[in-house]
Amino acid sequence: MLRYLVIFGALNAFIVTSLTNVGPKFPPTHGEVWPQPQMQMKHDQFLVYDPAKLVIKTVRETCPTLTRAINHYVYVLKKLHDIASKNRINHKEDKTHIPSNEHDKKKLLGNIMELNVELSAPCEDYPHFDMDEIYYLNVSSTSNLRSSSIWGILRGLETFSQLFFITDDFKVNLSLF
């Protein structure tokens, strides 16, 4: 029994030191998703996110699991926007911290307005070994997420949420995927 406690203690110490020493060796990503999808086409352009303008709506099938998931991701994206807004206010007087980047302004395509979530089959109650997790996500001002199963929709919503990032001017942007 003591041998297991010592091994666990050593492993726990390794994990803690590994996580506290991240720094510049592992820079944050901008709109990268994990786990990486099997296929993706990325673009060098982006959209701006405003929680007052983004509408997420279901097309075709729906269920309580889907409703809860959409509510969760709306909450997550709103909190990200709140963090960016708070940082923008805190750095308003520090003009050196907010670069005016003309190159990035040319990549801006406008606001993301809508995400249509299309579930083409009824929701399943529980995950299972043969569940279908395939989803198709097209990101534009009117984005579309399609899947034949609730499991694919859940994976797609997570991917969608990971495409959002905060820029140097403390605005929340969305990578085109």
C-alpha cells in the first residue's frame, strides 16, 4: 500500500510542476481546436463576436440535451466576451498595449450573426460504443453545424466554442474554419 502512495505522490508532484511552468514554451493558440478534427480548412480571416448579435437556433430535431448544450455554450461565449470587455476597460489608458494593426483589419469579415444547429435524427438517451460523432461545421456570418446524431452536435459545439479567441485589442474574434 505504501508503494502506491509514494508513486501517486511523485506523479502528482510532476503534474503540478509541469502545469505551473508552461510560459512562453507553450504559447496560447488563436482559434485552434482540440482534439484536432480529421479534416479542416482554415482561413486567414476572422469574424467579430458580439453576444447581443449572435443567435444560436436549432433546425429540425431537438431534445433537452441539445437545449442544455446550447445554453451552456451561449454562457461560455458570453463569459469570454465579458473577460475581453473587462480587460479592454482596464487597458483603455495604456495605448501602447493596444496596437492598431492594419493588416488584421483587412482580414476582418464582419460580425458572426447566427449559428444554425441541424440535428437530422432524434436524440439518443445515452452514449454507446457505435455512436456517430461526425459533424460538419461551416463558419461564416451565418454558420451551420450539421450532424445526424446528438453526439456529433455536441462535438461540433465544442469545436465552435474553441474557435473564439481574444485579440490584442481585447475583442473576441472567431477563426474561420
